Amino acid sequence: MARRAAFIAVGSELLRAERPETNSWVAARVLRGAGYLLTEKRIVEDTEDAVAMAVRDLLSRTELIILSGGLGPTADDVTREGVARALFRGLARHQPTGEAIAARYAARGRPMPEFAWRMADVVQGGELLPNPVGTAPGQWIEAAGCTLVLLPGVPSELEAMLTGLVAPRLGRGSGILTRALRLAGVYESLVEQRVMHLYDRFGRESVTILAARGQVTLLLLSEGPGAAGRLEEMDAAFAAAAGPDLYGRDDDSLPSVVLARLRQRGLRLAVAESCTGGLVASQLVSVPGASDVFLGGVVAYADDLKRALLGVPAELLAAHGAVSQPVAEAMAAGTSRLGAQCGLGITGVAGPTGGTPEKPVGTVHMAVATPAGVVHRQHLFPGDRQMVRELTAAFALDLLRRTLEEA
Amino acid sequence: MARRAAFIAVGSELLRAERPETNSWVAARVLRGAGYLLTEKRIVEDTEDAVAMAVRDLLSRTELIILSGGLGPTADDVTREGVARALFRGLARHQPTGEAIAARYAARGRPMPEFAWRMADVVQGGELLPNPVGTAPGQWIEAAGCTLVLLPGVPSELEAMLTGLVAPRLGRGSGILTRALRLAGVYESLVEQRVMHLYDRFGRESVTILAARGQVTLLLLSEGPGAAGRLEEMDAAFAAAAGPDLYGRDDDSLPSVVLARLRQRGLRLAVAESCTGGLVASQLVSVPGASDVFLGGVVAYADDLKRALLGVPAELLAAHGAVSQPVAEAMAAGTSRLGAQCGLGITGVAGPTGGTPEKPVGTVHMAVATPAGVVHRQHLFPGDRQMVRELTAAFALDLLRRTLEEA
């Protein structure tokens, strides 16, 4: 059985910010490798009280608590104090660490404020964890059958310490093996139907279906005796159920798989985007080293640009409208003007306005041109402007992938 | 004083997914308007036990608990049962609601499974909240001086019910007034230095600095007697400290402000992107109605495209390299070929490879061409490929904004 772990992010700003708290994502991943499942996440205010209450509540029912943030030198860095209070312990200053921190301040020509010495205060019975990337050290504390690990909130520091110091030390138990199967060009509900019959065989708890931005991930978990063999069995069974919608595993991304296929085929790609407005190009460029097979593209938002840069005939635009199969195909083919042997053309109505009874918001035409010919797909995507654009980008990259695999 | 609220997201998949939990963002916003501050967020597993323990722990120290998720018809929808257990109450079936749900199933030609009747089970003493968008109703329960609100996890349903049903009912107290000041072209640490002297005057708790993707937001909070007047005072003081880095307030975004300036000036924009690879175009297109002043652009990732589509002279590329001031300026000016009166050119080294001692990873040249002339900026951005690209996009849009304001 997996051991239970909890994650506490300390910081009032995290309660107000509309941005993801990602440290727990990294922690969940690293902990799985050491045999721990994250069973609860909390975000609490940066007060001693809030930290102490969270720790006390979790102490009796988890084997590991990771705290992130609140270890710096300022007045609202109170994680040390909160944890000490929860455990009814004091804090002891570790003089050599304090002096090392003072030396860092001195090296930057700044005097160390008195309260910054608190970074060297360690909960009694605990030990300091060196921070290889920043100033504030972490702490490792054993209490009441539970391990508490205090880490800085800066993502790069937290990740370095989790991976380099915490995981090796936790990793005495057997890890939970995971495999992510990546699917595209399909909706979550359909995937669920297709894999449901496998739940009985492998257990409902061993698979999580995650859907986001036009892609679906099957996260497979396996632990205990025979974990490795069972993971491969699960992989084979779920991959068979996924069929051609499966594009990769684990770190594969849709853009990275498309770029790899292009390399194999010796083709260079250019894209012609209307409603996605550069989203597909941007996702391709996000992959390091994309430049060897991705030339670039055109964001032909205005019809004039579709004509001038891609050579889409004015008659086609007039006869069928910009959002139509002939125009998508002409855009894909027009990328040959940019020196590409493989082209993607996208045109659609992202909304909120511009829809008509014949072409409602969400109507998208996409086409892929290769030396083997032109492939076209029409979609009617649900959701608002942002969702239509993200679904379009995912389905378009997936159409590229399928075409390059088959052609 | 603001009243304390907590948010509990129920769902094991939320503990495994590497994607943001956004329902709490919507809740925090809506609750502020009703005078509640979110002081804790939790994500718990979908077991009765986990839900019950979270509710019991929070009940005594918050005035409001919002729970999202776990109200559907499947076996792992256990929020109702968990809350009932936490409050030592039973569940009672509301027959008319059950029949209405059965009618929805029937309308779609499907029989209602027996366990789906659980959607009509209400915690004793509580009442059902109709769901205007979906099937599963919410619940409103008063217990031990605390209000518990159970809402579906589907974001559109949660938002509709929070805004339409929950906020009006909570809104008897005085709301917490908020104002977001939006800054760009500046780093968080510098903003902090500039506004620090205002903390004494307005209170450290009344302002939160949020930084993400090359932008900084100052979130101002004001409550109690004289809240409206004080908010305007704060706005004036912080805006003065922000100076020309302030580009807007509340719902303003950098792309929306740039598009508005273009409309005022009667100029049409095209962009020429290299390292950002369509990110700037995509952000502009994300604003509904962008097409009246945004023509589109070129993702000139390959040098051939810089020459062919933008007319960047081969000699410039040979003499200065693609990442250089002359090439950025030529790219910006080259957008006139696309029919634009305003052009943005971006070229840089996003990494992880491609850096040299003279042009290390993070080196970016950007230029804006308007009828008044060409403006150039050179940056050395920190971080990985993704961060360099996001900082570049934000600083480039901000350069456009400043140029359009001044020129």
C-alpha cells in the first residue's frame, strides 16, 4: 500500500493570486517515485497559527508532510515557528549556518538584517537541509511517526531539494510506478467508455483520466509486488483500448511527437493560422530544437494576408467564405511558398461574435498538405473563444501527427 | 473585519492532475464582493472520511465553507454523505427534485440509474440550490454558526451558482472592495521597492503584489467604513508610485490595451516574431474583436522567411546575425508589406542552446515601427526557454503600448 503524504503551501498571496500553485505538482511526482501518494493539499495563510493548526491536524493521519514557503528572512516567513508550535518544541539557532548566510549577504555587499538570522533557526530534534540553489535552508523533522519536510517556496529551490535531497532519503520503500498514456483527437467521455471494462481487471483506483486543452491523459499507477510487470500489462491493455488516439507516453507532447515524425520523414513544416492566431506555431516553438524542421508560419487573420502571403485565390474567399474547406486547403497548400513540404492550414469562427446559422461559433476547418496530398477535417468545437482556440490547436497538431504516420 | 471563508475542492483526480484548480479563484473573487476573505484552500480525496474530516476541522474557525465537486451521480460522488457525517446529521431525499432529474434522463432517452437518485438527497436542515446549467443541485446548510455551501465541480455550473444564487444571499454584510492595478515592463522587486513606503499609510495587509509572466499586479483591498473613499486614495497613491509602468486596471489586459490604443490612433498592426514563435500574435487574437486592427503576422523562425516575407536584407543577417538590433528593426519595418502602419519585430535566443558569449541565452532584440519612426530595445531575460518567451511577449506588447502612448 502507498504511504499517505500531505502538502501544505504557506502564503497568503497564494490564496489571492489567480495562478496555479505548482510546487505540489512537482512534489506529487517526486513522492510517487518514493512510494507516497499525495492525499491532501492545503494552502494556508502565512501566520504561525495557520501553519500550526494545519500540521497538527495532518500529523496523526499522514506519514509525510511537505511544507513549502515561509522559510525566508522576512516577518511573514513563519513556517519554522508554526511547525515548532505544532510539535510543542522550541527552535535552536544553528550558528555555522547563520554565519554562512551572513557571508552570502556580505559577498553581495549588504549587511545581514538581524531577523535574517532566523533562517538558521531549526526546530528542535530536526536538522537543516542545505539549499543548493538559494539562501534559505530547508528542514527535516521526525515527530510522532510522521516525517515533516520544510522547503523554500521558490520553485527552482524546492524542485532541486526535493529531487536531490528528499527523494533519495525517502526512497527506502518501494516506489509507486506510473505511466502516462497521452491521447489526442478524442474527447474524455469517449475514452472513459472505451477503458471502463478494464477497471474490473486492474482496479478503479489504478487509473486516473485527465483531460485538458483537447488532450486526454490516462495516468496508470502500479505498486507492491509485481508492480513493474503489472504496469506493462496495464500499458498494453489501455494502449489497445486507446488505439490510434494514443500519440505517446510520459514526457511526450503533441508538438514534440509531430516534430519527431517530420524529422523521420525528412519534411519541413510551415503553418497558416487564422482563428488560432499563432497558437499552433507557438506550441511547436516551445519545443527546444524545433528550428530544424519547423520553418515558421503565417498568422493570416485578415483575408488580405491569406491572399498576399499564401496565395489563397480571391475567388475562393468570395465563393466559400474564409471559414471553408477550400480556403483551409488552399492555406495548407500555400505554405509551399514558404519553402515547406508539409503545411497546415486552419480557419474557423472562435467567437464570441462572427457566427452564422450555417457556420456557428466553434466551426473550424483544418487541412494538412503533404507530398501525398491534402487531408481536410471539419469540426464544431464547444466552449468559449479560448476553449475553441485550444481545442483547434490540439486537434490540428493531432491531424498532422496522424497524417504523417499514415501518409 | 472581513469574515473568514474556506474552500474545499473534492476529487482525487485533482490531487494527481498537473493543472490548476480554478474553482477556488472564482470563489475567492465572488466571496470578496460579499465581504469574505478566503483564508484556506484544501484539495481532498473523494472519500466520505476525507470530506468529513476537512469540514469538521474548519467548522469551528470559519464562517463560511464552500465545497466544490462530488455532487454527481457516481459512486465516488460522496460530498453529501461526508458533510452529513461531519455535522452528525442524516440525509433526506427531496422527491420532487429526484423526479425532475429523472425527467431530464428520460428526455435524453436514458433510464435513470437507481444511484442517481442520490443527487436529490439533502443534508438534514439544509436546502437544495437549483443548478441552472446542469443536473446536480447544490446545497445550503447552516450549522454551528457556519454556513456550508455545496456546489458542483463543473466550473461553468459552479460559477453560475456562486454568482447567481450564493453571492446575493451572502451579500448582507459590506463587501471588500478591490482594485487591481496592472503593471508591465518592470520586475516585481523594483515595484516592491517603489511602493514599500505606502505600507505604513495603508497597512501591509491591504496590498498584495502578484507577479506572473512578465507582468506585475498590485491587488488593493479596502473594507469597513469609508472603504470606497480609501480605495480611491490607495489607487491614486499606488498609481503614482507605479508611474508609466501602469497600463490598466482590473479587467484590462496588455493585449486589450494595445488594441485599444491602435484603434484610437487609427493604426493597423502586424507582428514579425522569431523566438516567441506566434505567442504575441496568439495573445492579441485571444481578445474578442481583435480583427479590426490586428492584421496578423509572420512567424519567421527560419532566416529564409525573414528575407522572403519581411524583406530583411541578406546582408543585414550576414553582417549582424539574426539576433541583432538591425534585424529586429528590419522585421518591424517589414510588416508594412502586410499592409500594416504599425509593426513589431522580435528576434532572440530563447535557449536552451544557441547562446554565445556575445549573445547568451535570454538575449532579445525587439523593435516597434510606427509612422513616427522605429523604437528598439535590447533585453537579457532570465530563466528557461518558456520563461524567456513569456517575458519577451510581455515586454514586447508593453513596448508597443508605450510607443503608441508617446508617439
